[in-house]
Amino acid sequence: MNDAVSESVVIQRDNDIEARVRAVVAEVLWLSAADIDVTAPLVDFGLDSPTAIDLTVQLEKVFDIAIPDDVAAELATVDQIVAYVREQLS
């Protein structure tokens, strides 16, 4: 695979991860994915302790990864979640 194709595949995978994270966050918080600012704290969209647990469980299911409680507590924005998921899937 040449470098341009390889880079394109990585970009597409990253875009897919962000889209899937946004969809999960939107579903858990009863929002439209388009309304989510990926840099804004999720508490601004109504995330509280019970929904944070639900969000973590849903993300673990969708991406087939484990998110330890201490890590989940630090993932405050969609961007941070996307970065963590990318790291886990690498």
C-alpha cells in the first residue's frame, strides 16, 4: 500500500471513530450528533454520573474495548473520547 492510500485509510478510520463516538454520545444524552461540539465538556450537554456510566458501557460495547473507571472519569469531551478509542484500537 502506498503512503497516500495508507494515509487515506487512517483518515477514514479516524473519521469513522469520531462519527461513531458522536452517535453514541448523542444517543445517551438524547441529542442530535450534529449539535455536539466535540471540544465542549459533556457536562454542558447534561452528562451526569448515571449517564456517564451508561455512556462508558455503550462505548465499550460499540468499540469492544475496556474503559477503566479512572480513565472514564477523565474523558470530558468527545475529542478526548475519540483520542482514547483511537489509542485502544491502534
